[in-house]
Amino acid sequence: MEERIQVKARGLRAFEVSNILDDNRLQVIKRQPGVLAVIAFYEGFPVRSVGKDDFEQVAAIAEDFIRAGERIASDMRMGVLDQIVLEAGKKKCIVFPYGDLALCIITLADANLGLVRLAIRQLKEMEHSHDKDNLGR
């Protein structure tokens, strides 16, 4: 069964975002060593999250990050944006599109990004298998 999440964007009327993302799927990523938080967002507004952080602020900034990354990838003729990684002194941030949404993962600086990327790949495979299942109905 596909879930519908209601989102209110920047004072506008509420609308629905379709996705298959639930807390259990976010927890798969959150359980990776060094992961502090996972935020699913739409148009800069958090719709689901696990962990501890200022989700409103992170979602707004991550939305800007995604839009800039998509523009840069397009301008540089790199293809469709897969993910953006920001590494700073104490933390890392991975932002990537996920269906109608985008996800932002905040980790400690020493987190193994290979394991986090593997969890992301598994999450995306679940999304694609769900999409295929729905096409057959």
C-alpha cells in the first residue's frame, strides 16, 4: 500500500507527497556506524526523520544544496544528480534525490561512507522494486 504524506509548504495549502519511505527504512541508514540523523524532505520541508538535529533548518539548507547540485550537474553536462557529499571538520552530509523526496544523512567525520552508500543503494533498490510491483497492478 502506497503511503501519502501531507506537507504544508511555505504557507501554501497542504498537498500530498507520494512515497514508500517509512521509519524502518530510515532506520536502516541510521543504524550505520557514525550516522547521526536521516531526514526525508520535500521542497525544503522535513516529512520524516530519525536521529537528533534541527530538522527544519537541515531540510531547508539541503533543499538549496540539491537545487544547486542539479544546476551544476546540468551545466557541466554530467547527467542526472545521484548524490552530493559535503565533508567538513566534525561532520559529513550526504544529500540525494529519492523519488518525490530527497534525503539528507548527517554523519560523524569518521563515518565509513562506503557503508552508508551501500545502505543508500539498498534503499533505492527497495524503491525501484516497489515501483515495478505497482506497475504490474
